[in-house]
Amino acid sequence: MTTSSQVTGKELPVRSISRRGRVRPQRDFAAMEQRRMRAVDLFEQGVIPAEIARQVGVSHQIVSDWRAAWRQSGREALRAAGRAGRRPKLSSEQLAEVEAALANGAEANGYTTDVWTLPRVAEVIERLSGVVYHPGHVWYIVRDQLGWTWQRPARRAVERNDAAIECWVKQRWPRLKKGHGARTR
């Protein structure tokens, strides 16, 4: 069976890992339309559907569906229909504006600590663009569209005294280490 990368002569870009943990290739709509137009050329030459399916790299049923559409409406029926799926709520300009605000940090956006949480990111998106997202969905935007990763902040005590710790490590710890161990009877 012929793959779309064999028909077009180029590799398909790989999309991120799906929710089920599988890596799916990104669909190449231009290559898909090119396959359909190749099939139309073969229809016009009188090639049988089984041979078209073999040459184009699709199933016989797909060729039958294409042939029915071609007979009814011609070549234009098999042209690309445009974007697949739902249009994103955020435009690329809005997404860039959100990313710039997130890069400034949480404190610059009016929060008391400099830690981004999903509800905070959702609030920033709503404030800047007027688009409301559930905090659970914000993770897919941050990861897949902005390329950000989950980071856990370093846990440091507020009362930490680095000078006292350094003094203890240099002076007290060597004395404790050289002392006699517990005696057993």
C-alpha cells in the first residue's frame, strides 16, 4: 500500500502525543487533495477502481466514494474543502498576546506569587481576549500551542538562612562527624 509520504515525496510532520498516548502524524491536506486529483485523472482515463486504489494508496471503497462524487459534480467535488475541525477560539494574534503576558510572570499580572496555575492562566486568557476556557483545557493550549512544559517550583523555606547553614556545615558538622559513635554493649 502506498502512503501519502510516498505519493508526495515528503515526510509528514509529526504532531504531539494524543490523549491516549499515541503519536499521530499531522494530516497533509495538500497531499490528500493531490491524491484525489490523481484519482480523477485516472477516472478520466478509464482505469478500473481497484487499480486506482492500488496506485493512489487508498481503499477500494474510498475510490468508489470519490468516483460517485466525481460523476455527480465533476473535479471540483473532490477539491479540498478547507480547514478540518472546529476553528480555534483564540486567533494567533491573541495567542501571542497571551504568551507575552505569561512570559512577564504571574506577579506582573497582579498575582501575589510568581507561580502560574491553570486557573490563573485561564483568567489571563479571559482578561486579554474575552475567551473563556475551562482550566482543564488551558493545559492543552499551554502545552500544544505555546510549547510550555509543566514546572514544579523549588521548595524553599521562607525562614531559610543561607549564612547560618553555611556556618553549620563548615564548623558544626565536622565536629559532629569526627566525634565518637554510639557505643553498644
